Amino acid sequence: MGLGSALAESLSRLGATVTDAGEAEDEPVSARWDLWRRAAALADGHPLVADTSVAVAVAMISAVWLVNRAIVGADAWVLQAALIVPLAWRRRYPVAVLLIISLVALVQWALGIELVADLALLVSLYTVASHRPRVVALGAAVMVEAGAVMASLRWALAGSWLRSLVFLSGLAAAAALLGANLRSRRARLAAMTERAARLERERDQQTMIAAAAERTRIAREMHDIIAHSLAVIISLADGAAAKLRGDPEQATAAIRSVSDIGRQALNDTRRLLGVLHTEATSGALAPQPGVAQVVELLEQVRATGLEASLSIAGHQRPLPPGIELAAYRIVQEATTNALKHAVGATALAVALDYGLDELVVSVADDGRGPGPTGARHAGPRPGGHGLDGMSERAAVYDGTVTAGPSGRGWTVRATLRAAAGNGTPSAEPAWLLRAGAARSGPPQ
């Protein structure tokens, strides 16, 4: 039996085996695919072991062929070993292995020794096509094809040189195409894996950004609620202490106001922290404070003994919840600063000016400082976050906040801009809308 006949018979048996396996109904395609993936993963994890196994398999086929042909010459066995042994490093050095095997095959051709171990050329070509760029794979295919032409002219592997050339060229083309296809599939899989990893990283980054924005929102709300309530409570407590002996009734009223404001602050804090609960709450939902609640805010200021007034200019109209919340918090922070830092203040004036596409909020007091010019700084002390918080809220709506001495006291002026016609902010923040949508209700 010639080399061509042996290869043809082996391929026919292999094709019959594949056909029978494909027609078997007791082995699902998914199970075979899973088995193939496991084998591929094992081969990738232990390349030297896998490549050595391939070399051993080719060596066994070649040895059986030599024994059947009764070839006992040492030169044939040496050439066979030289063709097969480099396959153990085929994936580590694919191009070098192909060149070594090609040189050995050239020596074999010169000596005129016919060997089935030339299968190593096809295995090496497949490896180069599956692990190296297309240009390198094309050069390897041309080199192997040249060897096929030389072998066809020297040996009648398939009965004639033309049939031998077609047969060997088909084998070389099949090896190259299989390797190129595997390389393309591997590249697509790597791209999909990289894309999935990138999407996962982006998702984690978005989660971190959202968490940071939520923490900022909660910190700002807690500052506005607690700082204002504590400032009012401290002022009422100081007034009650001063009036405790001279006017017990007024002191009692101030202490009751302290209790009421403390409860309100506790309720507001619980509503705010209720946003952090992942489980559904059964409490009633309450809207976020807005411009309408400024009146109630000023009533708390009046309870401290400070005269507070509210004036509205322009055409008063409903505004988006985000803008109304920002206006309320700015007034709250400004009145808190006045209660904490104003020296000798007796009156506080809050003004809301509705423009065509903006809302101007101003809070002015008449406090004076102990300095020779009577000026004082009503803003937050160094290290505070009050003025920064007001500026951040205004910046969300393309607005600005200014604070400084004005006349006898201190004035805070904020401008919140909205689109003309509907008062929609240019960049409504998602975290502020979530906070304004609902707040969990009564104390738990």
C-alpha cells in the first residue's frame, strides 16, 4: 500500500466515524460541543502535554505504517523521529518547528525515502495558520505546497503525479483553512471577552459614581436639616434660659418650641434616612419642601425672637420640584447662618423674585459685628460647607450664589435659572429628582 492509499483510507475511516457520530441520536450536539470545549481548555492550560500527545499519536501511526511496509532501515526511523519530535513544541515555536520539519522533509525527499510521518508538515502548517498572522500563514502554505509538488513528482502517491498533486494540495489547503478558521474564532472570542470585561468595569464605575452622588445628596440634606434645626433650638434654649426667672411663661413657650422643632428635625431625618432602606416601607409619602414651606421655615425663625419677613415679586408660579427644593434649602441655610453667626441681628428679610426664566432668592439680616466698622461675616466659618452647598445647588440650575456685607448686615443672593416658558432646568440631576419624588413618612 502506498502513502496516498494509506492516507486516503485513514481519511475515509475518519469521515465514516464522524458521520456515524453525527447520526447517533443518543449523544446531543451540545454535549459533544461541551466536551470539545473542555478538551480545548485542557490543551490550552497544558500546551506541552497536549503537543506531546499529538506527536505521540503521529509517531504511532507512522510506526505502524513502517512496520507494515517492512522498512527496517535506520535512516527511515531516524528521519521519522526528526519529523515528529519537533511537534512537541509546535505551539510554542510554530514557525521554527515548521522550518525544521520542512528541512528534514527536504532531506527525506533527496534520499528518496517515502514516509507517512510527513503528516507532521500538515500539523505544523495548521499550527502556524491558527497562531500566526495571515501573511505568515500564507507563506507557510506556499512552502508546504512546494513540498507537495516535489513529492508528487518523485512518488506516485495516488497512482499518478497529477492525482497525487491534487490529493496533497487538498490536504495542505484543508490544514491551512482549519487553522485560519480557528484563529478567527479565537480572535472573536477574545474580543467578546474583552468587551464583556469592559462593560463590567463601566458598570462598576457607574455604580461607584451613583453611590458617590447619593452620599453627597444625603450629606447635603442632613446638613441642611440638622444645622437649621440645631441653630433654632440653640437660640430658643438661650432665650429660655435668659427668661426663666423674669418671664417663666415665655421661657416655657420657648422650651415647648424646642421640643416641637426637635421632633420635626427627628421626623425629617428619619424621612431622609428612609431613602436608604432597600425594603418597601408602609409609611405615607410626603413631598419634598418647596417655596410654599418657606413660610413655615420663617415661623421657626420668629420663635427665636428674630423678626422674619417674606416678600414675593414677579409672577409667582409653580416651578419644578428640584428648583423649589433648591430655593428652600438655600433659604434654610442662609437663615441658619444668620442665627449662628449674626451679631445683634433683630430682623431677617427673605425675598423671592420670579423672573421670566429665573428665580432670585435673597436673604438679608441686619446684624452687626464687634469690629470698628460694624461689619461681620455671616457665612460659614472656615471648614464649613454651608456656602459650598448653596453654590452646588444653584450650579445644578446654571445659577450662582453670592454672599457678603450689605448695608448694616449680611445678604445672601442666589439665582436659579430655568428654561423660558416651562421653568424646566437645563440639567435636572437624577439624584435630586429621586430625593424629591418621595420621602418615607412617620417616625418608626
